[in-house]
Amino acid sequence: LVSILYIMGLCVVSGSISINIYALCQPLMSQGDTTFGASIIGFLFTVQSEALSVFFRYLLDARMHVENWRTETQQEDAMIMRSAVFKLFNAYFGIFFIAFAANRIPWAPHLRCPG
């Protein structure tokens, strides 16, 4: 249970970092020419994703050995599931945010996609 809470916390951190990266790179994108800003966002999303994946791997290994599992198979299954959930969220949240949410947040008009 504790490692699930860590995973959820890291997902929140990953999501907030992705949104902040997008907000910080927003001024680099001008109307009709978003290539430079989009390239910077893509690079920063990749760096953020890889850094959090490395941190998550160490955290998951440490937490999984502390928890008491009945069999090694149960531990491996839990590790695979938790790893898959975090990696999917970490890798794709930024893309889904830009594609589906950035233009639809009424209280944050500064996050709207240019163009």
C-alpha cells in the first residue's frame, strides 16, 4: 500500500512538472511558428521522463524489498504493475495534456495552444 502511495505521489509530481514545462515554453511558440518551442518542450519532456524513471526505479526497488510478500512471484507481479502504471503516466501525461486539456482549462487561458 505504501509503495502505491509513492507511485501516486510521483505521478502528481510528473504531471505538475509536465504542465510547468509547457507553461514555461509557451512564450517560445509564436502564432504560426511553433517549431522551436515544440522542440524545446519535447526535449524537456524527455529529460523529465528519463530522470523520474531513474528515480522511480530506485524508489520502487527500495520499497518493494521492505514490503512483506508471500511469494517472489507476487512481488514481481506487483513490481511490473506499478512500474507499468508509472511509466505510462510519466511518458504520456504531457502529450495528453497538450492534446486534450490545454485548450479546455477555463481558469488558465495562458496555457492555450498558439495557432
